[in-house]
Amino acid sequence: MSFLAYLNLQKLLVQLVLNSLCLHKQALLNRPLGIVSRGRYLYCRSCKMFPRKRGVRFMSHFNYESTIQAPATLVFDWHRAPEAIKKLTPPWEPVEVVGTPGSIDKIGSRTTLEISILGGIHCLWVAEHRNYQPGKSFQDVQISGPFASWCHTHSVESIDENTCRYIDSIDYKLPMGWLGDLFGGWFVRQKLKKLFTYRHDLVKRECEDLAVENQK
């Protein structure tokens, strides 16, 4: 497929998506459906809106929070244990830790995971630990892997001496630009929601048990 044919196909797919979103307004406005180019933007004639800037991949964001009845320092230090990454991996996920996981308090250290995608394609996901803030937060930044980019911020905020807010915040881009968003965006969001529901339940259970033991 030539580059020109690829661009035409891309524009056609955008038209189909926009048209499906604009059908509810077409009858009221009595205007033809479709999009036209306006500078660096794609403009929807029916809705009179600029849904997307051409050539720009928008960053997606995912956030998951929970409240844990345990001191913030205890919850944060739980992640420093070498076995933490294995505990945080759900049993249904085809993920294996390769070698020794990097330590979150050593900036620049890396953790490598072998993952299986599309039912059998194996690839390595390499994440580098950055921006370590003792007792507060650290980041995992993808060096290579399945995403176009990935930055995962783990943070813990103290509510009082025995309670904290546990937060996972992720900024990511899917490969293949807007096509990746279109065909994989919903699937990835559902996977992340299921993954972090499992993780937060696990961390909450283990850390609250540790807090009770420490009070004895």
C-alpha cells in the first residue's frame, strides 16, 4: 500500500467514526455528514467541532485510588520488597519476571518482564525506576515494550497516622496512533481496571494485616 493510499484509508476510517458519532445531530441540522480539513485539524461538518488534531497522538490517562487502614510509610515500604512485583502480578496474566527486579529506590535500575500478547506473541517489557521520593512516590517508565510510551506513578498520601490514600496514576500511548486508540483503547482501559482492582485489593489486605500485627 502506498503512503498516499494509507492516508486516504486513514481519513476514510476517521470519517466513518465521526459519522457514527454524529448521526443523532444530522436529522436536526439537516446537513450532510462528513469531515473536512481545517489547517492541522479535522473538522466535523455536522457537529461543527474539532474532534482531533491531525498527526498528534494524544496521551491517555488512567487513575486508580483506594484508602488503606495502614500508615503511609508501611504501604510505601511494602513495594520495596523484591517479591512485590511478583505479588502484584495477577495469576491470570501471562507475565514472568526476567532476572532480578530492579530496586525502586535505585534511580535508573530496571525491571524486565516477559509478557504474552495476542495469545502467543512474546515480548520483553523493560521499565526503569525513576523519581524516587522516599515514603511518597516513585515512577516506572517504559524503556521498551508494548506501548508507544508508558509512565506509571505509584504514590501514597497520608490521611492520618493510621490511614493513607494509595494511588496509581498512568500516562500512556498505544502504538499505531489513533488507530491504536480506536481499536485498542477500550480493551486496554478494561485490562487496567481489572489489573489495578486486583493490585489494590492485595496491597490493602496485606498492609492492613501488617498494621494489625505491628500494633500487637
